[in-house]
Amino acid sequence: MYAPLQKALRELNYETPTPIQSQTIPPAIEGADILGCAQTGTGKTASFALPILDYLGLEEPNVISKRPNSLILAPTRELAIQISDSFNEYGKHMRFSQALVYGGVGQGKQVAALKRGVDVLIATPGRLVDLMQQNHVSLDNVQIFVLDEADRMLDMGFLPDLRKIVAALPKQRQSLFFSATLPPKSRSLAKELLFNPVSINVTPESPSVERIDQKVMLLEKGKKFTQLDEILSGKSAKRSIVFTRTKRGANQVAKKLDAAGIRAVAIHGNKSQNARERALDSFRRNKVTVLVATDVAARGIDIDGVSHVINYDMPVEAESYVHRIGRTGRAGADGIAISFCTPTEKAELVAIEKLIEQSLDCEEPFGPIRFEAAPKKGSGNSRSRHGNRGRRHSGGNTGGGGSSRASGKRGGQKSRRRKTSSAR
């Protein structure tokens, strides 16, 4: 691995790679296409950032007409910013340029950065397509393409934009595809993008997080805030994320928590980019102890030390439950996930238990709750269950977010990255 990159990893005290890193980084450095499936918080960013930086350092590719050499797509602004921060950390002893492209802010600074020329472009799909249509960016020099959180992108309706972006990429390239889950839509997209990929799946048999204490509180809707206030006022709730179904709900819950003397801030898609960044920064710095968020932020929040995740509203899609509770129990720490389930949310609870293949422990803090299926669904009364590139790799382990540095040297080798074909 490139020596300045090794130096940065040593300074970051990265010693032992996570499973996704140890299985992904060597074949990625060799130039193989990657199909990686792993939950959030497992170190996926380092799995593609380190091979890209190693390539930029050792192969010294030229930026043709200032066009980007590597492209990373992320579903949210927050995740794009975090990826950029990781590149800055890992590449702090290297000379390379990067640009961040995302919506919610003016495009002037982004266009200026692209005109100067960049090695690495990190973007959200919508803004990137806008800039492509305005002829501010060309992707015909991209050698390495990364699609991060692919399933989330599809859930957010980005498939049309993804197709436009992929159509503008060279057919000869290396592609790395990462996803927390691989439903049929994601598998179909992966087949279109990847050529003879190395498949890596480090997702446990049960998609729930083992170190997280999960439970459900069965209660009426009008009792939700009372129960939330009680939990967050406890000494164990040091840093908490509360998930609501709607943006309006997030604002209301944050306002009521503030009025109750619990420092809280809301984050969702209607907030400006600056407001979202301020909210996350306040949460990181413990200026507020509660972040109230909608699902759009479920994968974009990468903050250690979250003691509690509370599903104030049950998620509409069962997969979102896994993404939500993955905000706690990170970096080997324990975590607590509590879900509030009302009589009208029984179907969501059943879907979650089916997905994670376990019955969740349930409590009834305000007394027994009768679950009645809606008549239009044609089901009778029932109760919830109680109870869950071609280059030779020169040796050494590599990784990030808990990865080890590579040992060994490259003896002046200048073989070019094998460019894989995405044409089918």
C-alpha cells in the first residue's frame, strides 16, 4: 500500500480490519469489481476509500481535461460529507483533489471546484445529474465507480438518475457496489453494473444487531410522548436518536422535548443543508442530547456513543428498522433500541419480526393494549407476539475504521489497473 496512506492509518490507530474491509480491500486493490453486502457501521467507507487512494498514489493517473478519475455516489448529503471527511483523514499525507456535489445548497462553489479539476468526485445522484445536464461535469474519464448504500438509493427513487449517470460512464471501468441489504431490485442493478464481481456478504443470518437490546412498548398513540419523556429523562439515556415517520412529527417532538427541558434538535429533508449540518454538529458536541430524525437520515448519521435509538413511530418498511437501530451499538459498544407500537402499527411490528427472524420482547407500560386489524384488510382481531484493478497486491492487511496497515513495498511496479467492462 502507498506509504503516505500507511502513515495516516498508523496515526489513526487502525490495527485490525473489520470483516468487510479484510475481504474487500485486497481484491479491490487488484482491480476486481466488488459486490459487498454489510450493515451500516461495519467500515464500508474504508473498503472503497483506501483502494481508491492507493490507486491515486501508486498509479498516479492523470486527470484528463480536469475530469474526475473516481466517482462515489451516496444517497444523502450527510453520507456524502462523511465520505469526504474519511478521504481527508486517510489521504492527509497525499496530494489529491476531491469535490463534493449535493443538493440543498447553491451550486456555484461546486461548479468552481469541478472546473479546477478533481481526482475524486463524491456526489448525490440528483445534483450530479443536474450538473451533467448543464455540461458542468463529464464522467468519461472515471476509472473507479462506487455506488454506496445502493438499496437506500433505490428506496429513495433514484433509479432514473442512476441510469443516466451510469450511461455517461466509460464501459471499461472498475465498479464497487455496496448495500446493507440485497433485495431483488438491488441484485438486478448489481448485475447491470458489475462484471464478474467478487461477492462479499458479511451480513449475519439475522439482520438485527446482536449487541443491541431491542424491545417494543405497546401503547396508545396519546401516550407516546409521556413514555418518551420518561425514557430520555433517565440517567442511562446519554445520547439518543428518536425516529419519527414524518417531518412535521420530527419538528413537533423536538419542540415538545425542548419544552420539557430535554435538549433536542430535528433533522429531516426539509431542513436546509446548513441547518442539518448545524444539528449534527450540535449532537456530536453534546450541545443537544437528542436528535429527532426521519428515515432520510437513518444511514447518514455516523456518530459513536449513541446510547438509545427510539422508534417513536414504527417504520413503514421493515428494512428501515435495521437501519435505524444500527445508529446505536456501534464500534463494539452496547446499545438500546426501543420501539413504540400502537394498535394501528401492528402490521409493521409483524413485518419487522419476520425480517429479523425473532420475536421482540414487548412491554405494556400503560396496561394491556388490544390490537384490532382494520376491517378493510379483512383480518380478525389478533395480538402482537410477546417475547426478536489488474494490479498485484503487495501484502499486508489493510483497512480503515479499525483496519490494519499494509506491510511490504511495491518495487517500482507501474502496471495499469485492469479496466473491467460493464457492458452486458
